[in-house]
Amino acid sequence: MSDENGNDSDEDLVSNFVVVPYLRDGSDVEAEGENEMTEQATGPSREIFDEDLPITHSYLGEMNRVSGRTIIADNAIVTIPLLPGCPGTWVPGQTFPLMVRDHVRSELLRQAVEGDHIFGCRARGYRFNSNSEDIYGTTCEIYEFSDTQDLVSIKAKVRQRFKKLDMKRLEGPVAYADVQILPEITLHKPLHMFNVPSLNRVRHQVPRKCLLREAYTSPWPAWVHTQYDTDYLRKKVGNELLFLKQGLKTIKHRPPMPTDPTELSFWLGTHLGADERLFLIKENSAVRRLRWMLSLMMQCQQYCCHTCDNLIGYQKDFFAMSVEGAQGTYVNPGGYVHDTITLSTATNLIIISNPSSDYSWFPGYAWEIAVCCHCQKHIGWKFTSKKLVPKTFWGLSRQSLHTRLAWSADSFDDGNIPVMPVDMIRPESIDKVEQVWTCLDLSNKSNVESNVLKPIALKAVQIKGSRPDPNQSS
């Protein structure tokens, strides 16, 4: 599948394409999408799309299986090749397809297949303008590989996070780096230090009462401990982020989300953009990752064009077309990798091509190129099928979108303390932050809650100090 130029670049899109005679504006596209979703429920019998197909990346053709698995110990320092020129940040658990034609990357992948199948991808923004120091990344393990005279294709699985220590160049064009594998830190239950053994026999019957009883013996109220309980966070993800469950997995009665906290945190991370994922790569605790993403994803309500800020879609319209979720990674014939989210409906888009099933990422569906109706920037594709359910959906490239946050002071309610980058805190939220701050002993650096809230509290002091006192006369 390709963009409107049929190549690997999205920066020169729409500069020289020819608009096909049949052109639809944004209102037509949105109305048509709503009508087609209605027809899917009332139309003739159709075959349900198999969501196992997208992760096979069958559009890459026949490939050779690479056997073996390499597991690197936590905190180990190893030397691995680093893949150049690949924008984006990948998190463990993702499937990573790639097609390369240049000599450097082709040689890197060939050497990786002959060795331990491992190469590294640095964590970057989509446009290489991230504020990071470009020292974090993830290891990728090749599990399928094909090599022709002018094209090397792979399928890889993202495995572990790393921190780059030093760059080095061995013989040949491939750059290597010494990296340290980042560990996964598993926290104990919040109240394990205040466990009352006499309650163990009734804990499974009245867990809430037991939690409150044990919290009485600790310096902090029960709701503080609850914020770091993995069972509570997992339930909250299922209750608050219902849009992630929308899709075909419910039809096949599959578990909609991973149950392991670490796997769940990375699975949620696959639904974020590259810049947001950088936080996940740096953070070693699944609890911290889950709390941060809950705060962030509950505020991300809209997707807008990155160029002109035109509204394109809503988070509530997420629709999973793959077992990996509503966002996946795919590669077009030119080798350009797209982070693609699938939505049931979209707005303010113009279709500029005829349907084509060539190189379709979703077998059985034909794709049409969609651009923003305001700036004509390439946004994604519309997928349609005459035989499958759903009849139509949208695949939008995250590189062409940005999220619009719906932030308000009401987000600071009891039991729902946002854990977000301090620069995102607005002045009107400071009073609620200070109420939380006074409940905690921030002088104790061993207190996990203190380490989380301290930067927020310091930001509160900074902002509050710059505001005039309403009680002081001028």
C-alpha cells in the first residue's frame, strides 16, 4: 500500500498528485461513514474479518522463518547494531515490519539475521524533533526475513528497553552501540508493610474492609495506597478506557486486554504517539506507566491534523481491526513505516483516489487515499469491503495527527490524581494539587508517592508564586 505519490515520503504529499474525477468533501465522507456503519448491522450476511490477519503482514510476501530466541538479562551491557533513519518510538510487544533498499540498513539486517537476530531502534519523535537526548530505545528481534537482490524485508518483535551508553563503529558501514538493558521493577502491594495476618482468612471475602483496616495503621489514607495497587489500576483501565475494547475481539470472545501489569502498560503504550511513548521507555515501573497513561488517555478526546489543527476524529471511535489493538505498525511499498490507528468513522477528509486492493494491510479490503479537506495533507486511508464486516473503517497515520487534550481542574478529584508531565499542569488546578501535597510527607524521599507528587507540588509553588494574591489590595 502506498501514499498518493506511491512512494515512501509523506512530506512531499499532494505536491504533484492528480485528483481523480470523483472527489468527496468532508461532510459527505462523514455522513457516508455513518450510513455504512448502520448498513453493517442491517445488511446481508457477511463474513467477519479475521483480526489475526493484520499482524501476519502478508503483503510482504513469502518470507523465511528465523528460529531461536535471544533473552538479555536486566542491567546487562551489550553491543548491538542501531537501525538508522527510522522515526518513531516502539514499545515491547509491538510487531515491527520493515522494507529497506539502501546498502547500510540492508547490511545491518543481514548481519543481525546471521547473528543473534537482535538490532536496536532509538526512541525518537516522528519528525526527529523530540526533546530527548536520543539515548533510549528498544531491542527488536527478527522472526521472519527475506532477501532479494535489491530489497530486504523483515518482521520483528520489539522485546526490551535500553539506554545507550556509547557509540562505536566496527568494520563496515553499520554503527554499533553499547547499551544497558533497562530492568522492570515490580513493586510490592502498597500495604504489604502493614499487613495484618489475622485478616488473611477473610481477605478474599471482604477485601475493601481489610484494606481500610490496614490503612488505619499507615501514615496515609486508603485512597493513596489504592493508586498503586495493580489490581485497581487494571480494573480502572477496563472501566475508564472502554473505547479500547471496541472491535472484533469481543465477537470472538477473546480477552480484550492483557492481564499482566507490565504487558498491559506496554499494550496501552501502543495506542500513543511516538513522543508520548518516550516516557514509557524511560520508566521502569509498570505502576507508574499505568497511572500516567490513565491520566493522559482520559484527557485525549480528539485527533486533529498536525499541519492545520483541523478536527479529524474522536477517541470514542477507536475500532480494533487487529488482535494487537486499534493501533498497529505497517510499511508501504516504498519502505515508509506508518503507525496507524483504526477508527469506525472520521470527518473533514477528502478521498482523492479510486479503491485499490494492491498491497492492502487488511486482506479483503480495498483502500482509498484520504487527505485533510483544509490543508490537503495526507492523513490516511479509507478501507472498504463488499464481503466483510465491518464494511468500512478508517486507517489514520499517527505521523499526520496530534491529540487534543481536554484538561480541566475537575480532573483532580479524590482517588484520581493525575500523574502527568509537570509542564501540562494548568494554574487553575494548583489549589487541588496543594490539597494533596499537604496530605503527604514530601521530605521522605523513600516514599514512592512523594517522588511522584514532588515535581507536581514544586510546579504548584512556582505557578502560585507568580500569581497575584486576590486578598491583597493593589
